[in-house]
Amino acid sequence: MAQVTLDNVRKVYPNGFEAVKPASYNIADGEFVVLVGPSGCGKSTMLRMIAGLEDISDGALKIGDRQVNKVDPADRDIAMVFQNYALYPHMTVRKNIGYGLKNRKIDKSTIEAKVQEAATMLNLTEYLDRKPSQLSGGQRQRVAMGRAIVRDPSLFLFDEPLSNLDAKLRNQMRIEIKALQRRLGVTSIYVTHDQIEAMTMADRIIVMNGGIIEQIGTPAEVYHSPASTFVASFMGAPPMNLLEGRVDGGMIRVGDTVVGNTTLAVTGPVTVGIRPEDLEPSVGGQLRIDVSIIEELGAHRLVHGHIAGQALTMQIGKDTAIGDGPIPVAIKNNAVSLFDHQTGNRL
Ligand code: ATP
């Protein structure tokens, strides 16, 4: 097991592009951390620096107590699971899983025992003599996991491991990977662009944007107290409503409507954030929403409308009654976030 420490780790590619701006954080022993962000935000670069597949331009990276900036990937005691599985097509599942051990001069019976143990854990025992081409996508991903497990690494690195699977299998595999990680207790860093994977799998999430870490926090912290309008709109589907508003004398207004109060020492224009599920039709509600469209999603409905000329979405239960025309809407538990209207940072 190992903790991972980054101290101002930075990546500048040879063409001068700074893909990761100086980043400092600590991952605890046994923790499952998800790096999430849109395409091009630098999350793969970050992971590849930790893996040793990409040079670190500046700063210090420690795995356990050892600084590993210049340590060869093979000597970092890590195992990596890739999006494309990276299996050997001519080898059986058994050989693919045991491959990393063969190079370590471990005797055959120990390798076989470890392969069997991993195969049992991953429900692969009946496929051990098949080649990768004779497996489904989910089974291939499990073989890649098996290969990582048998090495007993102190750190697992996952690079979008589920993105080649269909939605249903992805949901199933993310539960399997999470359960496996819990069981093995191995420190894990997992890269994805999928905010649902991040929310459901992570002990802590690192949200990246444009080479910068926007926020590090538990799924609940990132979701309920986003550090910026970027995080607010990236995490959550549909995203948080972000409305132009202002604060005067502690009252938060959108147009002429008072949507809440704040004790923050702020006056003037702000960005007001309200999660769609924190809005509910209510006779005494202070907001008037002009409803334009209702999307039926089975378990719930999305109501799209406007307030003070600004678009807004509300998520309501399938049984919640909703009238025609402008409807009164309340904000549950005063769940309003405020952001600086210029920087987008949480106030
Ligand atoms: P994706 O989800 O699309 O893989 P990402 O968040 O993982 O994106 P990276 O692959 O880390 O992003 O790339 C970050 C940025 O660095 C991108 O703008 C990319 O174009 C750039 N980049 C990646 N590799 C190189 C390279 N070898 N030389 C120059 N720029 C690079």
C-alpha cells in the first residue's frame, strides 16, 4: 500500500504547451481518487506522469516515501489498466493474467495459484483457456483487471477503463471495480471524463479544467459546494442552474425576485447557482417560473422554463402535479450557491 504525494508537479510538452499547471495534493493509503474533467483538461497527462510514462517537467512526485520522478515505470510498484485493455491477442486469458509475473522469475505453481485466485475474484475461471477475441468487452476488461491484481501493486492506475463498454455494462463494471478496490484496499487513481463514474466510485474527486485543479473534495463536497461555476456545471446532469443575479443588503435577487439571503459580505452582481432538484412547485413558492417544456424521464421529469428572461431547469418527481402558465416554485432548504460573477469562484 502507498500514499501518493504531488508537490508542484507540472507538465510542459516539448512544444511549450503547459498541459498540467503546478499541482499539489496528497492521496491517502487505500484511497480511491478519481481525476475528472473534459477532454484536454490534462487528466491523462497527470496519470501518465504518476505512471512514469511521461516525464515530469517540475516538482516532486512521491509514491510511499520514495521520490519517483526519475524511477522507471516498471520499478514504481504500480499496475495500470487502460481503456483499450492492452491484452496480448495470441495469448490465453491465463497467460495474459500471469504475464507480468513471468518476467519476475516467480515459479510456475505460484503464478498459477495467483491467476486462479484473480480469476475467481473476477468470475473468469471458465474463460482461462480462451483468447481475448473470444471474450466480451466486459470480460476483456476483467482480464486487464486480473493482470493488474496478480502483481500485488501498491498503486492501481486506471485510464478511462470503461469507456469502450456500453452504458449498461459500464454501470455494472463500475460497481465491480469499486467493490474490488474496497476488498483489496489498494490506493487507486482513476481517470474519467464521466462525472457519474467520478461521483459513484470516488472517495475523493479531483476536478480538472485547462490544466488546473478546480477542486478536490468528496463527491458530496464537489456536488453540493462546487468551488467554481465550472465545477457546478460539470458535475451533475442536468447541471446546476447558473443565473445572473445580485446581492443587496444580504438579499439575493434574480430579476425582481428574492431567491434567498446571505450573510456573506458581498453586494452587487453575482452568479446564483441552484441545483434542478432543489426547485419544487409549491403554492407559497417565491419564484415564478414560465414553463416552456416538460421532459418525461420515467422516474422523474425535467421542467424547462424561464425566470427573469433566464433559462432554468427543475427536476421534479413523476407524481408532482404541475400547472400551466407561470407556476410558483420554492427552493428547498435555501440551497443557493453564490459565485463571483467575473471569476466564477465560489463566494
Ligand atoms: P482526453 O479525455 O481527451 O484524453 P485529457 O484530459 O486526458 O483528455 P491530456 O491527454 O492529458 O488530456 O492532454 C492535455 C492537453 O495536452 C491537451 O490539450 C493535449 O492536446 C495536450 N497534449 C497531449 N499530449 C501532448 C504532446 N505530446 N505534445 C503537446 N501537447 C500534448
